[in-house]
Amino acid sequence: MGSALATLLPAFAIFVVGGATGALLVALMAMKSMTALTQENAQLRSMFDGEALPQESTPREPLRLPIGRKGALGILVLLLLAGAPSLADAQTAPKPQDVAAADSGRDENALQYCRSIVNAASDARFARQQAALATMEKEIEARIAQLEAKRAEYQDWLQRRETFLKKADDSLVSVISQMRPDAASAQISAMTEDMGAAVLAKLSPRVASAILNEMDPNRAARLTSTMVGISRRSQEGKAG
């Protein structure tokens, strides 16, 4: 607001001074015209009346403005003062090259800011993906460990079954095979399930079926299941 007033005041001063000077010139010219018209009217009237107008004793001086050297100097000073702010504004006004350079600098800063944001977003996305891959790797390692534990458990179980089969030697098998089915059933029922199943697996199918027929159905079913498992594991162990 202050800069706008400082710019308008010199222009207003020039306008006022110019208006006053113009009004003064118009007034003087109007006075001169009125004097000339008055004299012409008097001459015309005297011509019609037959009278002669008195001639002017001294020639009329040309019209001059009532402005001396001091007044002209003052007007010149006012004009210079009025034009000084305009010159100062013209000198201090930014050049188009400077404005273009400033705009290009701002654009470069904006692009740099956008690039930094994009780089930060890319880094964050890469960090999230890396964390997800690390989590998946840990889960896979845990599953592998579980599978290894299951395999070790299965291997131990197979080894124990092989040991149980070896305990039923040929002498024990021959003794059980020569006993009556009811007596052999009582002896095998007193054994553990693994031992009884191992003995039954060594017997012939006819003798084993007769002994199982004399046993309790639940006990016979458990021994049969154990025999099937031992036979299957033995075949898988030999194949491996």
C-alpha cells in the first residue's frame, strides 16, 4: 500500500501542476481574445457612426506567462521529482532473465523434493518386502525343522520295531508254535504288545490265526494292528 501511494503521489503532483498551468494559459488567452473582440466591436461601431477610434499610442506587447525563471525552475524540479520514483522503480524492477531464473530454480527445487519423496517411498516398499521375505524364510525354516523332527521320530519308531522283531528268536518261535492254541494265547497275552506281535509275525499263518482265535477280541485286534505296522515298516526299511 505504501509503495502504491509513493508511486501515485508524484503523478498526482504532475497532474495538479499541469492542470493549474493549463488553466492559467487558457485564462490569459481568453482575456486576450476578449480584449481584441472589444476593440473590433468599437471600430465597427465607429465606422457606422462616422467616428474614428483613438489609436493606441504604444504597440501591444505579446502575451507572456507570468512565470519567471524561478517558477520555471520550480516546475522543472517538480517534474524531476515526479519522474524520480518511476526511474527508481524501473531500475529496481526485476529483469525477465532474473524472473525466469528464479522460476527455474523453484521448479528444480520442486522436482528435487518430488524425487526425494519417491526415493523414500521406494525405500520403504523395499524394506517391507525384505521384512516379508525374512518372515517367510523363518516360517519355512520352522516347517523344515518340524519335518526333520517327524522324520527322526519315524526313524526311531522303525528302529524300535526292528529291535522287537529280533527279540523273537527262532527258539521262542519254535516253542510257541508247538504249544496248544489256548496255552500259546495265554503266554502271548502276558507279553507286551510289541513282543507278542513280533512272535506272531514269526509264526506260520495257520498257527498265528489259531492263537489269535483264543485271545480276547480287543487284545487280538491290537496285536493284529501292531503286526501289520511292523510288517509294513519292515518292507519300507528294506526298500529304503
